[in-house]
Amino acid sequence: MLRYFVKRVLTLVPILLVVAFLVFWLMGQTGDPARTMAGETATEEQLEMMREELGLNTPIAVRFGRWLSDAVLRGDFGESLYGKDCWQEFALRFPHTLKLAIASILLTVVIAVPFGIISAVKQNSWVDTLLSSTAMLGLSMPTFWMGMLLIVLFSVQLGWLPSGGDDGSIYSLLMPMFCSAVNNAALVTRMTRSSMVDQIRADYLRTARAKGVSEKKVILKHALKNALIPIITTIGTQLSFLIGGTTVIETVFSWPGVGSYTVASIRSNDFMPATCNVVLISILTAVILLVVDMLYAFVDPRIKARYKRG
Amino acid sequence: MSEYLLEVKDLNKHFDTPKGVLRAVDGVSFTLEKGKTLGIVGESGSGKSTAGRTILRLLEPTSGTVLFEGKDITKLSRKEMRAMRKDMQIIFQDPFSSLDPKMPISRLIGEPLLQTGMGKNKKQMEQRVLELMETVGLPPRLYNAYPHELDGGRRQRVGIARALALDPKFIVCDEPVSALDVSIQAQILNLLKQLQRERGLTYIFITHDLSVIYYFADEIAVMYLGKIVERAPAEELFAHPMHPYTQALLSAIPEPRLNSTRKRILLKGEITSPIGLPKGCRFAPRCEKCCENCTQVEPELVEVTPGHFVACHCPLAYE
């Protein structure tokens, strides 16, 4: 088990290196940082001086190596065009993103898993139809549109909730949390339903009933536990997306998170913070997916056996 | 109180399908004495498994009564029925899919004990599970193993231990060996026999394997498309099959003899669709002896010689 874990962590290293290089290189292709800094009116000489100063004339491999060693050895991810430390900027915004991500994923699980189970148990009944079509609606509603509708209703009309920002209270969290949970919950509901439907027909549920196990336990202990793998996968993937910051939601609700910051950096050709954010988020994503893979082992003894073999 | 452990009267299980009503079990009646084995045979789709499950109310019967020790279990509430499962158990056909892959053997066998509160004491429960494992010939080291670590024979032993956990009086064995290797089949059959002798169990043994049933059953019922077409003590049925379908089935048993002169009766075509059955005898379209009357009137199950029932207009006489 530990061996498998170590192996997985080690394989992450080359993957993350490639990701970091790709991001570093691609960001460099999006525009000329020297031009951005020096402004539209700068002469060619001024630009050349600026490039020399920023080290842009050295080959990309050298620049990447330098950036990487600074980042890994000294935790220095470079500075933004405005002279701000990229790591500090990230650290300032990440807690907001994390808070929103966790709140939203919890809401997703609390809504979606029970809905999915009910849908599967009452398959093809009116309850199932109602829940499935609600899920379909949630899945097809554009997030930004729903966000704006919510703001119009709860902030403008009723004045109950702040329209944006994170003031640390539950009130400012409610709308963004709900908004980003709706899509995910819809997907998880459908996933739970289809996974449970597969299990409900399984022979061992009949065995459990023959044992005299109560229906509630048949569903929760036997069926749900076997249906969990695809559900965990979906939720894990969603969490990794949320950790990267949901750009749309953060923009609509002026949420001071990583996502909106990254997009703003890219838009203003601010090369360093954009690179730093994307690389850090890649690492977090990889870690979350690894955790999900390890979770499988606790849910399914067959996977555990496979991990044990290394 | 009746003298029979199990009395099934006019049991029906119909499924509504888009094409029409499917009569999977159609007016099945029989009685079963304590400690005896009733074999139910028939080809795929004859409704034998459905009958077994309906008797245990794992499927709700459409109509009919099932008297277990004189008590009609079709009238019991869900809760009463759960309590009743203590006495009536089932061993499933496929030992691969019928065990929850997420549970260790100890839980799979012990779960019925927990359900009835017999497993309150942890120590006692462990003791009981190990006892059961020993009874069915599973080594104690498999206590914490998972089903995927066992071969088919051992899995089926888990299925049997599970069924035995609550000391049932009656077990439906639903093709318990058909998914197993032939060498293992004999082991499992011997185990079931031995358990029957030791505990006075009553079995319904469902199978399509006639050589197995001859070895195992006291009485045999032959099912065709949801109906019992012939029922007789095992010896009698094998010696004097009366229904043309039974004859065809018996003639299909492979014989380990070269130059066997026995005539094989080959049935024409597939089993008829159980939806929208024709008037008359349901075996008529495939029957060699089919006559005018057969396509008009459905034959009743009548006692031709003592203990030998057959549903056929022109039963084959003793040969």
C-alpha cells in the first residue's frame, strides 16, 4: 500500500515537470512582457534593454531552469509586472477559493447523493422523473446566467444577500456556493442514480434480502457501497476543478479567488503570476486525484489488493 | 397443523411485459414433507428459478398460497416475512455475483445473525461464524478473506454457510452447482446431502441437470413453461416417464457407453414463447405424440398411478 503510494508520488514528479514547462513556455508565447511593461510608445532600443533586463534573451530552457530552481529551492515564484510576489498573491487568494470549493462540494454531496439514491430506488416513478428532470435543468442552466438571476433576486430585489465579495460571513458565501454546486450536484445525481441502478439489480442484493436484511440496509450498506467508485471519481474530479477556482463564478460574484486572478493576469499579459497559479493548481489537482485513487482502496478490497501488489 | 412442511397451492407469478402477460409460474401446486427433497427440473425459461424465489417471497406471488408449517406466508407483512427468513433460506446459482464483493467472509456469513439479534455478542458471533465455516469445510484462515480471493467451490460454500447461519428448516437450492466445475460439483452435492442428514433439512432442489437430480431428490417435478407437467418419486420418474417432455429430457442424458442403442428423442425448435400461450397443451407445438385434442384443451395434472402425476392427454404407457 505504502509502496504503491510512494510510486504514485514519484510518477507525479515528471508529469508536473512537463506541465510546468508547457505552462511556462505557452505563457511566454501569449505576448511580449517587455512590450507590456514598457508601453505602446517605447522604441525598439528601449524594448531591447527591457528584454535584456528581464532576461528574456536567454534560451527558454535556461529561463525555465532558473525559474524552477528559484521556485523549488527558495519558494520564489517570481514577481508580477506590478512588483508583487507571485507566491504571496496566490497565498492571499487561495483560502477564498478553497473555502468556496469545500462549501460547494459539501453542498453537492448532501443534495446529490440522496437524490441519486432515491431516484434509483424509485426508478421510473414520478419521483425519479421529477428528480432526473430537475438534475437535467441544473445541468443545462448556464452558471453565469443563474448567478445573475440570483443576484437580481436576493441582492437587488430582496436585499437579503451581498451581491459579491467575500466578507467572511456565511451570507456572502451562500450564492456562489449554491451556484457552483448546482451543476456539480446535477451531474453527481445522475452518476449516483445510474451507478445505483446497476447495483440494485445485482444478485448479492437478492442474497441480502434473503438473509432478512432490512431494505434500508440493503440499499445503504450493500448497494451504495458498491456504487461508490464512480461517485467518488466524479466528486474528486469536480473538487479538483473547484480548487483551480471557478473563473465564471468568481467573476460573477467578485469572489477574490485564484480563478479570477489568473484570468486577470493572463488578460493583462502578466506572465509570472499566471504561470505560478497554473503550476500550483496543477500540483493541487494531481494531489487530489491521488487522494481519490487512494480512497478507492478503502472502498473496494479488490482495488486494495491490487495496490498491495504495488 | 398439516403434516407437510411446505404446501404450495395454485401459485402464480405473472410479469407484465410490453408484449403481454408472461406467465412465468402458472398454477403450480405441490406438497413437501419434512426432511425430503423435491427436485424441480426443466430447461431454461421453464420458470423453475422463478418458482423457487416466489415460494420464498423474494418475488411477490401474483396469486396462490404458500403454507409453511401450516402458515400462509403470502399474507405476512414485510416485517413478519423478514423474521420468517430465519426458517427458509436459499442458495443461489452463481456464487460469483451473489456475494457482496465489498464484504469479508465473516460479515457475509454473519450478517443474518446480526439481523435477528443473534449476533449481539461479538465473541459469540465470531464463534458461530467459525463453526459455520467448519461445517461447510472452509478453513478458518479465510475468516477475513474477500469473495474475490476464493474459487467457485469455496464461494458456494460461503453461500451455503450463510444460508445455514440461522438454522433454517427449509432451503431452496437454486442450481447450486451448475456454475461449478464438475469435480467441485460432487463435493458440494455431498456437503448438501450430509447437511440434510445431520440437520433434517428440507430442500427444493432446482436444476436442469437430470443426473444430479436423480442422485439428490426424493421426488421430482418436471416444469415446462411455468407449469408442472409431471411429478413422481425419483425412481419412478426415471423408470417410467409418462410425459413426452420428460421422456425427451431423460433421453438427453449422456450415457457413458459405446454403441448405445437407446433412441434419442430430439425436440423440435426452441421453447415456445411464454407470452400469449396457445390454447391447449403448451408442449403441443414440440410434441411427437400431439393429437387433435392437445391443441384444444389444456390437460390437467392427474394422478395416473399412486404418487405419479402427469398432465398429458396421451401419456405414454408403461414400457
